Amino acid sequence: MQHKTLKDLHRTLEICCYVAGAGAFGVFVRWLQDQLAFNDQGLAERSFFHVLVVLYLIAAALLFLRFIDQERNKRRFPSEDFCETFANPGRLYAILRWAAGGLICLGSLILVATCETDEDAVLLRILAALAFCFGLSYPWLLSQANKPPLRRRGRLCAVACLPVLFFSFWLVVSYKANSINSVIWSYVIEFVAIVLALAAFFRLAGFFFDSANGWRTLFFCMISCSVCIMTVADARYFGMQLMFLGTAALQLLCCWILLANLRQGEKPAKAQPDDGFDRLGRDRYEPPEDGGFDRL
């Protein structure tokens, strides 16, 4: 892993540890809520721990925004080019990205093996298939950042959209599974985790659709990673737990890569697109100031 200075390495490690630590603290907060804020019938009671979960989410978001502001104040910025922003050369990066993808694939296989008696077994099998494709293809997508210039952008765009499709479908599956559940607190954290993961990979896909925003991508990867870790405190299929953990690991790796590849200096101004009117204005006929009589 290449860094400009040892100080940059320390800063990147520090921020990533905060992201993972926030997720671990979220697991503890959610576990306390599950243990103390629900009665024996599984119904939510009035409890301070409901407020504590909301405060945790707000505090985590503000903490990550503060980290981003600190990097901005140091005049560091992410590039809008995918290869420059997500360059991750070396064997160690390869092991990490494929390990995260492998965890998602393993979770999908376990989900298929354990959902046979579920009333939504067909939907869960489709979800597992999408998860397997996601876990298998996204590490490959990150490896393409090490092979500039990018080729076959159509294939890259399709792979970048796959996690968006996966989490959109997961949101539908989760909604169907909880459609008759009146206890919102029992599933709302899962909803939030899925939506944040969807937003994070939507931002990552923006690098292939000429709408890149490195800071927003970094923020959503941070908050999504923490909340995905937080969901481990809830009860669900073990395969889904692994899918959440694999997603968190992949997003934490993206946070590391984004922070490691920040550039020093002022961000270049984005060129304004020429809509044709400026060119027409330059090409139109302008009569000479003397009206032509002086030449005569």
C-alpha cells in the first residue's frame, strides 16, 4: 500500500479505525436496545435506548463529516477520475478486496441452503443470486482502477450498477418480510443499513457515469460501513449477516483507498460545458468599428 508520507498512513488508519469503532459501538447500542427496550412479547416499550440509537446515528454522521472537513482544510481533495481515486495496486489490496467479496459470496450460499422453509424462499434465492454476482464482480471492478485507461465502459457501468440493483431488491424483500410487523424498531435499522449501502454504491457508480463526487462517496461509505456492522446485533439468517459484514468490509476498504489517494493542493476548477451559444457568439459577424468608410 503506497502512501505519500507516514503521516498520511497514520491519518488514513486513524479514520478507518474510527469508522470500524463506530460500527462496533453501534452493535453495543443496538444490543442494549434489543435487551432493554422490548418486553417479553417482543413489543417496543418507552425507553431511552430508542433515543440513544438515533443520537448514535446523528453523532456518527457528524463525526464523519468533521473528518471530511479536516481533510478539506488541509487542501486535500479526491480526483474525479476512477483510476486515480481508487488505485489499489499490490497483492495485499487484492487479498483484501477478494476476501470481502468472498464473504458476500459465502453469505449468499449459506442463505440459499437455509431459506428452504421460508415463505419467501423464491425471493431469498434471487437475493442470494444477486449477492453472489455482486461479491464476485465488485472486487474485479476495483482491480480495473490499476489498469488505466478504462476500456469497455459499458461492462464497467453494468458491474457498478449491480450492487445498486442488489440492495434495491433487498429493500423490497425486507419490506415484504416486515409488512405485517407493527414494531418498527425491530426492523428499522436493517432498512437504514440497506438504504445507506444503496446510496454508497450509487455514489461509487457515479465515477463511471461522469457524476463523480469523492467527498459524498467517502461519507456514505463511512456511515454505511458503520450501520452495516451495527445490524449484526439483530437476529436474521446467518447468510444475511455475512452479506452485511462483507458489504461493511468492502466499504471500509473503499474508505481506505479513497483516503490514501487524496491529492494535496487546490482542486482544479471544473470546466464549464460549452452549450454552443458561446461558439455562436464568437462566430457571428461583428462589423468594424469604423463602419468600413475609412477603408474606402
